[in-house]
Amino acid sequence: MINRNKGFSNLTAGYLFPEIARRRREYAEKHPGSSIISLGIGNTTEPLSPHIAKAMSDYALALATPEGYSGYGDEQGLKALREKIAQVLYAGKVDASEVFISDGAKCDIARIQTLFGRDVKVAVQDPAYPVYVDGSVVVGAAGQMKADGSGYEGIVYMPCVPENNFFPDLSVVPENSIIYFCSPNNPTGAASTKEELTRLVEYARKHGCIIIFDAAYMEFIRNPELPKTIFEIPGAKECAIEINSFSKPAGFTGVRLGWSIVPNELKFADGSSVNKDWNRVMTTLFNGASNIAQAGGLAALDEEGLKEMKAIIDYYLENVKTMGKVLNGQKFKDAGVKVYSTGNSPYLWVYFPGYKSWDIFDKILEECNVVVTPGSGFGPAGEGFVRFSAFGHHKDVEEACKRFENLKL
Ligand SMILES: *Cc1c(COP(=O)(O)O)cnc(C)c1O
């Protein structure tokens, strides 16, 4: 018989979101008729903009004609889309040859692991989006969960907590590590400043590290002082890869379209080009993003598409304000609840003193019939926190906010 991939046996517990779904199902079965509102999984809820949807629909219909048909395209993506991303979103700071179109950011983060293999050292923000760590465990770049449950062997956790303003102490990162860094952050919502990201880039350059910068929430940044991409920081092209996606800004969570930026300047220790190997990964292990989705991506980046994307993000940011008002209310203040929210991300990161994350999760589910996400699922430093997601219809979020009044703290 075939031995099981050791990486899978090393993975502890289920992936966070299936466990949330299980508890929700169990509650619903015990309490039929309860209407549960989900502010849990960061999944978009608002319809696609008509302009973007029409571009995809036109493209799909044209595929049924001899003139409009196309089969496999370039694995790196449509040239026009690569150029448009470089121009519109990076203002020419990156070249089209450095842009690779994909089926989404999570898939790119998984493929990135094949680029660095199992011998690489890995540092992550703690808490963090789960795929950085779980993906590293699967390929063997990380080992088993430590006996005290404080994290996986071989992963360096960089706590991002209120005490350090959610920006980590970088001195814990060993030489020659890859550093996963997400800003605006999922789950904490923290958006790093130019000064902070400059420190990150300088540290990486000095210590031979490569930053995998996850900018999936760049379009939620509303403070013009904050950098939207790592490539706004001088020197980043020698030490960073950016992973990005249409999922959150354009509602493409189901459509599937993302991109990565791998600068031509970025080199491995032997002087070889990271961009060349990434090109190899994308051409060998991936066969190009859907041409229909790419037509949608092009439409999202023209004048009308950009306007409509901004409107959808504004809609979600309204929800952040609505929830922030309630969770900052007297009742919660009296219980010592602390709300961390910058207005530059769709998440509110909320600390409930005296509770474990899963306990407060269960309490909010039972007393409010609202699903949130337990902070401990994102890493040890998330214990005691829960994440409230602003992806939801206004009426659902307003209803959830009313129910928060029922919470007995
Ligand atoms: C949602 C999310 C992604 C996933 O994006 P897809 O393009 O849908 O795969 C990546 N990174 C972070 C931090 C996310 O929250």
C-alpha cells in the first residue's frame, strides 16, 4: 500500500471553516426554525456589477462563434490583462512580464510552496490566513504541531497583537526565511503603514528573506497615506512577491481570478531568477485562468468597472461602521470588549476578556444566532479574539447588530 503523505498526518484538526460549518449545522439541527446570520467566512455577498457580468457574458457567447472561439491561452494570462494590471493597479511600477494571471490568490499561495520546496524556513504573522501555515505543513516545510499546541515545528510565528499595534517584531525571523505578510490583514484588519513596510523590506533585504505579500484587500484601503502594494516601498522588487485577487474587490470569489507579481530583479541564492521558475510553475502545473473570467477582469479595470468595484467596497465598509458602532457601545465597553478596526479592511477584530475564542463563538451562535470566526483558528495569538466579517447584506448586518444586544457578557 501507499504511505500517506506525512504532511497530511501532521496537519492537526480540521481546516477552520469546515469546523465552523459543523458547529453551525449542529446548532441548526438542534434548533430548527432559527435563522442564522453568517458573519463568519469572508465570502462576498453582493451581486457582480452589471458591466463586468456583461463583459463575461459577451465573451462566453462569442465562444460559440468561429471568430470568437479560443482554446488554451497563454498560461501566464491574457497579455492585455497583464498590461492593464501593471498600468492601472501598479501605475507602471511593475512590468507586464512580472504579472501572472491565475485562478485566485489561495491557489497561488499553494503553488508558491512548490517554488520553495520543503527545505525553506517559514515565518508567518500570528494570527494569519490559514493557508500559509497549512500549505507549508502539507509540503513538509513545517513539521508536527508542538506538544503544547503553540504552533507547528519549523514555523516562526510573529505575534501581531494590540501591544505592538499588529506589526510584528521582525528580529525573531531567521536569515533566509520566506515571510508571509498580509496587509490589510485578514483576520486583524490592520493595514501596515509605509514606515512599517519599509522596515519589513529593509529587514528582508538585509537577511536574505523573500516576502510573500498578500494584498487581497488592497482596494479596501481608504486612507491615502497607506501603501496599497508592497511595490510602493523602495527595494521591494529585490525581496518580495505579491499575491492578489479579484475575489474581494469585484466579488469574484466564485468566478475565480487572481494574479501574482514576481519581479524580474528577484533572485535565488545561486543568482537564478525567481520569475523564470515561477513561469515554469505556472506553465507546468497550471494551464491558465478561465478566458471568460479574464474578460471580466479586463472590464473590472476599465473606468466603469473601477467605479463599480469602489461602490461595492464602500457598501461593505458601511457594514464595518454599522458593526463598529454597536460593538463599541456602552454595554460592550462595560464588559471590557475591545474592538480593533481601521476602516481599511472588511474585518473587525474583537477581544472578549475572560473568554476563549471558541467559547465566545458558541455564545454568539447560541444567544444571537450569528456565526463569527474564532480568532484562535488563525493562530495562537488569536486566542480570546473573534473576527466579524463585513461581507453581508446591509439588512442582515443590521439584524445581527440588533441581536448583539442579546449577548450576555
Ligand atoms: C480571501 C483571501 C484570499 C483568497 O483569495 P482567492 O483569490 O479567492 O483564492 C487570499 N488571501 C487572503 C488574505 C484572503 O482573505
